[in-house]
Amino acid sequence: MTLLAAALLGIVQGVTEFLPVSSTAHLLLVREAIGFEDPGGVFTVMIQLGSILAVMWLYRAKIVHVLRGL
């Protein structure tokens, strides 16, 4: 994988994560368009994990508030 491919896929993931569209489908489409092979889907899983952690960090105060209310 080149740095350019990783950056492009990261940008696609970041932009589509907060839109009401499938970020996974967009990753698959861009991956096919640039000819990137992702054996086992490891890169896709890691980039989506990064998105999940970023969203959790962004909403950490709300998450803590909800958990305390349980």
C-alpha cells in the first residue's frame, strides 16, 4: 500500500463517516477504483476502528453522562 492510497482511503472514510451513506461501501468502491488489494480486510477494519474511536472521543462526555445515569 502506498501512502497516497492510505491517505485517499482515510479521507473517504472520514468524509463519509458522518454522512447518512455507507462509508464501507464507499471504501470498497474507491479501493476497486485505485486497484488496492486488502487481504483479509485488515486495512478496512483498522480504518473503521479509528473512526469509531474518534466518534467515541468526540462524544466522550455524553457517553460518560449516559453511563452514569444507568
